[in-house]
Amino acid sequence: MLDKNALSQLQSLKQEIHDSVPRFEGKVRATGGRFGFVVTDDNQQFYMSPEEMEKVLPGDKVAFRVEEVTEKKTQAIVESLISTELSDFCGTYIVKGKGHFIQPDHPALNRWIFVPPKSRQSAGDGMLVKGHLSQHPYPAGRAQAEIDAVIGSSQDAGIEARYMCQKWHLTTEFTEAELQQANELAAAGIDSFTAGRVDLTGLPLVTIDSASTRDLDDALCATVTDNGWTLHIAIADPAAVIQPGTALDLMARDRTTSAYFANLVIPMLPAALSEQLCSLQPEVTRLALVAEVAVNQEGESTLIGLQQAHVKSHAKLSYQQVSEFIADAHQGDIDAALQPSLAALKDCTRALASQRKKACLVMEDRPDYRLVLDENGKVKDIVRQERNDAQRLVEECMLVCNRLCADWLRQHESGIFIEHAGIRTERIGDVTSLLKEQLGLEKKPKIKSLEDYVSLMKQAAACDSGLNVKDIISRQLERSNLTQEDKPHMGLGFPRYTTMTSPLRKYNDLLVHRMIAAILAAQPAPEVDALALAAIQDKQTKARIAANQTDTWLKLQWLKTLPAEAQFDAVIQYATANNIMVRFEDSGIEGQIDRRKVKGNWAFDSKTLSHSNGEQTLAIGQTVRVSVLTLEPDARELKLALQE
């Protein structure tokens, strides 16, 4: 039996051994396989074996020790769970013998989660469900889930959008209180809000949008002047009727955006507001924030002023009607009284576009792809639609309005801005090396300032080296961000930029209207903190992803109906060391080629994002012939084979 002194020495020895083992805290990162990593705050990365990964979930914060496996290999051993991010998720219900599971629809969670008998809600094999984690796998490695809702079968009409709304937490219905408040405002009309506003109902404003659009948030007109044009841009003003802190305001803040699916629209505001009271419907008086802009013959623009007004749209025109008028003013059925303004709009926006091309940056036109659905909500055809001149006309008006309003807000030391930082930080080295080589420069160029960035992108666009240099760089840009700071929008080549032209559809635009209204009234503009802007951006991103994933799902269902041996022309969009991402030219379907499965001794060039085997090069912008290798519509995955 050990005496007290021996016990003390033993405890001291155990403590020394414990203290000698490196210990850290970090976040779990999954991989495509069963193993994973845990990453510390200072970006140290430690291997986690499949056995350890069974105990945790992606995103978990854990305390761990590092043990030596071999002389050159160590691994992380989880000692405690600090916090977990993953709670609810959607997926497919799987029945295997007596076992019931959810196969999660999560990019990093590649395991089935057991569902105990009392938590199954009569879900059937193959059904799409939403559930939550009822038992974390730490420490025993046995995760359990409970079913919250059975969403339906993948064959159900409209299941794709319904499922994505559940997956990305999009609210699809308005409450009775929200609808009642919207209906009461619509019934009361705008008379009580017109006091102090300028009467601009005499302006020959028209809306130009898709024929089916009802939430009309902008109307335009232009007149010829001695040195160019005066352009009026009227933007619907829901901020005038939706008061901060009301049920409608809190609801709009929660939704943050309208979401558009192939067979479903989820509006930010109830139809009584977005399609009636606040929509710039023809021949009715509506509230608007109107920007008056002077444009000279060279396309240079100046904001004359912003006015809170009541206006009247004199016609609801479609893109098709206006595009035909632009091509030939003698065609179409547009009222003769509106044609002088439309002719001025055509010339004015062409001057604006020319100046923007000269001084700023113009993003490439990309076609739209319209999904034609059958009575069961499945795709029966995909129609490629090129952008027309009417869409470009409206785009120029929105760009100049947003840009000049950003300048105006900066002058008044207020605003919400859209920042675009240009090249991703980790890609600047390769991009500047590419520019040095392809433009024949003596040394790597600086690309941090707006002026340098715009100049180099213009040179890249004009480069005839045989590579699509501008496209290669464009695939390596940061995403834009909402910010309170006055920062450049590199992607557009603007010193600053905001958006205030879609307040019926985006909550940050509605907030900008409130800021402008306060400044016009000589009152302090409301402030929006960084956390609130981050929440708005996060929800808008989720709505966009939900719509994109729904489209992908529907498109791949359609692709599966085509002959298995079908081949397609596809354009290379991006490439990594192992994969090449392409888009079908006719349908916009996107898929991936595993370059490792392409015959030949291929090498990847990180500067040009291309693969070459000495005889053939696969580069961004190149058209290749592909066929389907594997296709899983429900998982939204398409793997392609490159044809010789």
C-alpha cells in the first residue's frame, strides 16, 4: 500500500505527464472522406481520425490534446465539447431494416443520423424531412435526431421550392396581424402621406419590366436639354408608410428580401403593399422618391436633387415593347404622347453606358434561362434568353441613380454602401503574376487602388494573348458586402455605391430611403450597426442560394429525362487542381469534370486556372464537349465526362 508521500509523488507525476501533452481549442472541419481536421484560432490544423470524427459534428468547438501516432504523424483527441453550431437540418428519410435514419442535406455532414421510434412522425422511406439533433454524438459517437416536419416526396409538385424554404429558413407565410396591417394601410390609401410632398404626377413616367411583374418599384422618363438630357428616376417609397418598429417593419427586417423561384414568389412585403399601395401601377397616384439627374452629351451625370413626391406612371410597358421601340420607333403600340420621352431615354442611357464603359467597368452580359414547367411543377423545357436593349436601358438608370445617391449620402455623412474589394486576398499573387506575363509588364502591378484596378481590368479585357485574361481574373473576385463605410465597388469601378432602387424587395434599400427622408427633413439619419447589416446580408444570401439550388434541382430533373448518351456543349467557368466547372450553353446547367479521370499527363496552372497536357489546354472561356457521368438531381450533383 502506498504511503501519503508516494501518492503525492504519483499524482505529481501524472500532472507532469498531463501538462507535457499539447492541448488546444479549435473548430472541427470535415472533409469529403471520413477523416477531418480541427483548426485553432491561430490557424493551426490537426488531423482527426475517422473514429474521433464520429464523436463530433462539423463546426463544433472542442478542447483537444495532440498525440503522436508515428514519428512524423500526430492526431487530435477530443477531450471536451465546448459548443456546437449544427442543430436543425433537412434531408432524406432512410429505412434500413429496423433502423430509421436521416441522410442530412449538408455539405460536410456525411453520415446518417439515427431517429429513435418516438421521434419519427410517421415519416416513410425516401421522404424529404426536416429534423433537429436530439442527442449530440459526443462522447459516445451516437447522434440522434427528431423529425420536426415531413416535407413530402421528391415527386410532389412544387416540392423543390418548399424543401429549400425549409432548409434555408425562409418564412413563406404572413401572419394575420401582418396581413391586417397591410390591408388597413392599402384601404386608407396615400392621402394622409402626401402632405409636404412635391406633385410630380405630370411627368411622363413609365414602368419598364417583365409583362407579368406586379411589384413595380421604378418608373422612368427623360427630356432633351441644350446639352443633353434631364433624367427622372422615380422609386416606390414604402418607407413613407411602413413605420419603424411596427409589425410590418419587423416582418420586412426578418425576411430582408423577396425570393423568386421558378414556380413560387415569396415577397418581402404583403401584396396589399408590394403590388397595390406602394407599387407604381399605371394611372394611379403613388408615393415615390424621385432622383433628378442631368446627363450631358458625353454621358457625364450630376444629381440635381432628390425629392419626396407623389407621381403617376402613365403606362406599364414590357421589356419586349420597349426593346422593339428602341429598334424601330415606328413599330409597336406605345402611346404617341410617351414616345418623345422613350426616345430621350434611349439616347440618354446610351450616353451613360458609353461613359461608364470609358471611365468605369462593364460586367459581361449573361443570358437568363427560363424554366418552362408542366402541370406537375416539373421542367418540360429550358429557354435561353439573351438580355435586350430595354433591360440595358433600365439597368443604366438604376446604376446612375444608385451611384449618385451614394455620393449624396457620403456628403451627408450617412448611408449604407455596397463594398466590393476586388481580387480575393489569397489570389492577388497569382493574378498580378498573370497580368505581368500577359500584359508584358516589367514588374508585378499594384492592384489595390480603384484606379489601378480599373486600368488593369481594361488592359486585361483588351489583351489578345490568346487567354481570356479578364475572365480568369473575374472568377477570383471577392463577394460584395453591405457596410456603413464609404468604400469602392471595384467590380463596377465606382468610388462608392449603394442600392435604393428596390425598396419593395430589399430591406436595406428601404433603410436607405429612411436615411434620405431624414436628411431631407434636416433630421438625424437613422443608424444601422454592422451586426444588423451582417444579418441582412446573411438572410439575403440564404434566399439567393435557396432559389439557385431549387433551379439546379429542377434543371437536373429535366436533364435526367434526356437520352443517357446525349452530349452537350459546355463553357469552362472555373478550375481547381482536381476539378473543372462548366456551364451548358443552351440550358445554363452547371456541372463538374474530375480532371483526374481525364486520360493523359495533365498539369494545373494556378495563375491561368487551366489544365494542360502539353498538347491540349483546358482554360476558362473554352467550349468543350461533355456527356453525363453521374447525375443526382435530389443532391443537385452533376458529374461530367470530357469527350475526345
